[in-house]
Amino acid sequence: MGILYESVMQQKRNILIKRLSELNISNAQSGKRIHECDYEELKYELDFRLSVKLAQRLSKTPGSERRINMTITNVKPVTRCPKCLANGMVIGNRNNILFVECRDCNRRWNTYSKTCKICGKPNYFYVEGPCVKCYSEKHNTV
């Protein structure tokens, strides 16, 4: 059974490598070449790149702000480092994108912000919850 499993996993890897190559991606976010990545890394890389490509395409269409917020809620934020799997720390943001850094290996990556359920705008965190403005208004803090 081990030989069959390895054969199937290699075929799955080859499919993911082909799809990433079609997107002109030769290196993963971890810095490794895609041919050196295992199946899980390749699967993550393809999901992330397709999500980014979709968000970019939607941001160029009329009414895009509403569409991006609807799309982003379905994307699972990447909270762990793609290289060492340690928890990341948000170091900045732009629109719905968070800039995250690993405390252990200093690897940086981008992920999506969750949406505030009160106002519908990004909350600039990768966990559910209100944005700072809505939280302040609710708890009467400045």
C-alpha cells in the first residue's frame, strides 16, 4: 500500500505544480522552489495565489468593495508561518490585506483580514470580531 500511496501523492503534486506553473509561479512563499515542496505546501500555495488573484480581479470591477468583502469572508486567513508553522504577528495592513511576520524565523507573508460584523468593513485582524471603531463606540472608549 505504501508504493500506491506514494504514486498517488506524486501525481497530486505534479497536478499542483502544473497549475502553479501555469500561473507563472516558480517559488513558494517560504522561498522554496515549487518542485521541492510537499503536497500540503503546494496545496496551500495554490489556494492562496488563486484567492489573491480573485481578489485582484474583483477589485478592478465596478461595485468591487461590496464583492471583495463578500469574497473575503470565505477565505481562511493564514495565521501560521508557512516556513516554521509558528504563530504570526500582524505588522501592518492595506485594504483587506494583512502583513504578517513570524516571531521565530522572521518570515513575512500576506493574508486576509476578517470583516467586522457590525459595519462590514475589514477589522484588520485575522480573527472574528469588531473593528476598533465599532468596538470603541460599543464600549464608549476613545
